Amino acid sequence: MRELAPDLARGVMLALIAVANSVVYLYGRPYGARQHIVEEGVLDRLVSVVDVAVVDGRAYPMFAALFAYGVVRVFQRQRDAGVSERDAKRLLRRRSRWLIVFGFVHVVVLFPGDVLGLYGVLGFVLVALTGVKDRTLLVAAGLWSVLVALVQGTAYMMPSDGTRSFFFSFETTDAFEAMALRPVEWLMTPFGMLGVGCAALVGTWAARRGVISDPARHRALLSRTATIGLTLALLGGLPAGLAVGGFYTPTGATMLWATSALHAVTGIAGGLGYAALIGLVAVRIGDRRGPVVLAITACGERSLSCYLFQSVVFVALLSPYTLALGKTAGTAEVAVIALATWLASVLLADLLRRNGKRGPAEVLLRRLTYGGRAARIAR
């Protein structure tokens, strides 16, 4: 039986990722703090606060920690199976290269904010860190968080003039022009997701200790991480959330910098806190996996396919060159669309589970990764 915590965490976090990504598709109105549209309705403003304080910049770090966990686990399984360290690393590098290819295709066709390519690059870094001491990983994570604060604070330190300053493809009415813009925009995406590096380093440390593999044994650590991480994420994200919702206006470049830097750094803590919280939930569930848990974990097990499915739905419904709902929908409405899309992906993933099938993207990545010589190594 597969480990519950990682798949359950991926499945739940895909809901948050859907909500975070869907907001970027809104266009045709003035833009305010953090490039969110300026809302007038109270419900939309309140949903904006929740989105920024609880979701934005919190889901992807958690996914990065789980990605690092997966890299460590694959490496450990290969070594336990008698594969040499050199061949195990070669296999992981091959997988990382294909993730970058997946990300590039995703960008060109659908979504410039893709994270697959970034995780592919991160995979090469994690392979290089397999021999690094645990203490060094944590020190590096702490130092990297300083860089995250500097870059993210600088990115949003200028007040908005009401126009979009990046991701112009989301308001481009010509599909081919948007397709040409997206690869260029993709090159800027890592600067907005630097926090995933910290989370991946901590995730590597946790994977070596089996924190996610055996959450019952590490209940105390998970409890502390969940409590501290989620509290910091909420408190650190509220100023930016209130600014986006129009309930608070930071004055001056310094205050804008501090609001954004605080949001970014505490987002890392929030991502780790979410992972720890779901680990505790997994302990509580144990082997009593009902239909809801099985469906969500099926989504997590097929997270690559479900992640790509979200982009397909969002482009079909929200983009200017399709149904263009992004021009009229508010933040609350698009959140409902996002959660409905996630629910549809859960139901589809569960259908695949019932029929004993993997996700199509997972099947393709596995064939490309383990094909030819890599398949012989795996066997």
C-alpha cells in the first residue's frame, strides 16, 4: 500500500493551487496590489484576502517539499535495489530533463506560470546535494530565505499604476500572440517562486529522517511545524491580503517591500505547515481510508495529470480567446470555478484508480524516464 501522507497532501494542495492560479486569469479591469484586479464587491474583496493570506505563495512551497521527498525516495529505492549511486543519479537527472520538457510544452500551449520546469531544474540541484550533510541543508535553507525576502520585496515595492506589469499573455486576445509571449514570461516565473528552494531543502532533510514516510513516529515534530508554520503564514500573509482586498494601503516603497517580503518568507513556513498538518491527518486516518480519502489520494497520486487538467479547463473558460469569463468573473466566482475544476479532477482520478490505471501524464513521464537503458537499471 502506498504511503498515505504524500498523496493526500498533493491531492489537497491541488485545490489550493487551483485557487491561486485561477486569479491570474482575471483581466479587463484595473490592477491593484500584487497584480490582482481591483474588486468592488465585499464578497470578492474578502475572498481576495483569504486567497492571498492562506493560499498564494503557500501551496507551491509545500509541493516543493513533497517533490524533494520524492527525489530522495526514488534515490533510496534505487540504491536499495542494488543500483549504483552513479546510475541512480543518472536516472533522476533523466527524469528532471523530461520534467523541464513537460513544463515547456505546458507553457507554450497553456500556462506561463508553470512550475514543472522549475521543479525539473530543482531536481538537478537535489541530485547534486545527495551527499550534503543535514545541517548544511538547513543552514542553506535559512540563507536562501533571506534572498527570497530581498527579491520578492523588491518585485512589489512600487505602487500599482492600474495596469498589468507582467504575464501580459493573460489579457492577449490573439491565441498565437499569447503563445509567443508565454515562453518569455516563463523565464521570469522562478523569481516569483524562489521560496520553493527553501522548502525543497527542508523537504530533503525531512525525507532522510522519514518524517513523511512515518508521520506517527514524528507526531510531535509535525504538530510543532503545523502550529508554528500556519500561524506565521496567516499573520505574515494578512497585510498583503488586506492590501489586495482594499482594506489596507501600504504607504511608501519601504512598507510595500516589507509587506511583500513578509508574505513570501512566511509562505515557506505555511507550505511546510500544511504538509505537517496533512501528515497529522494521515496519522489519524491510518488504514481507515474511506471513499473521500481514496479519491483525494488518487488525485495526489496523479498530481501531474490533475495539475495539467486545471490549465486546460482554465484556458477553455477564462482566456480572452476562448469563453473569456476572466473578463467578467470576480475573485469569488473564479474561486468557485477553481474548486469545481479540482473536484472534477478528483472524480476523474478516482475513476482511473477504480480501473487500475495511472494518470496519462504520469504514464508518459515514467516511460520517458525508465525507457531504454534506464528501464534496465530500474529492473
